[in-house]
Amino acid sequence: MLKVKDINLYYGAAQALRGVSLSAEPGKVTCVLGRNGVGKTSLLRAMVGQYPIASGSIMFDGADISGLKPYERARRGIGFVPQGREIFPLLTVEENLKTGFGPLKRDDRNI
Ligand SMILES: Nc1ncnc2c1ncn2[C@@H]1O[C@H](COP(=O)(O)OP(=O)(O)O)[C@@H](O)[C@H]1O
Ligand SMILES: [Mg+2]
């Protein structure tokens, strides 16, 4: 279970997320919808740790992960597939997929 509770996120003086809460249950697809600029990407960046939150909490499997580094969250299974072409253009498709192996033990590195 992934639980986001009452998070606030700022880009300088501009507030992008205001008191956002969300629950995502295992085995279910949780969808966040909204027009351009409402903060969907900011919410994902906050959950994976790419951008810090000012307040609130992010719980994953009962533990507060909001203070963890992105690679520590990745190790726990939290990832983010961005829209657009945020890939490594000089790598093959297979090599691009394998970049996600970084935080995993060797035995867990299967596609
Ligand atoms: N790096 C940034 N610096 C300043 N403002 C940003 C940055 N990224 C996004 N924003 C602003 O934060 C708001 C939410 O953007 P975003 O999370 O990208 O929305 P969405 O993904 O729903 O389109 C928008 O007003 C956007 O202009
Ligand atoms: Mg977006």
C-alpha cells in the first residue's frame, strides 16, 4: 500500500501541490487524472523522491519513506516511467530497460 498524506510541494514561491492525499492498493491500478499543469508529474516526482516535499508524509508498506533518497525508494520497488523521451538516446532499448536494474540485487535482475 502506498499512502500519500496531505503533501505540499513548492517550486520557489509557487505552490504546485496543496494538501494532496492518495492511496494506492496492491493489485489495483490507481489513476490520477487532471488537465495540464495541475501537478500530476510533481506528485510522481515527490513520491519517487526526485523533488522534496515541504510537508506531509509518504508511506509505503507501513513505513514513512518521505526522507529516503530516490535510490532507496527504488530499492523498495518505487519507480516512475516518465512521459516523453526521457531515455538514454545512445543506448539500445534493452540497455535502457536495464538501467532500472541499478538498485536490484543481481539475482533479481530479470526482464
Ligand atoms: N521545475 C519547475 N519549476 C517551477 N515550476 C514548475 C516546475 N515543474 C512544474 N512546475 C509548475 O508546477 C505546476 C504543476 O506542474 P506539473 O506537475 O508538471 O503538472 P502536470 O504533470 O499535471 O501537467 C505547473 O504550474 C508547472 O508550471
Ligand atoms: Mg506531467
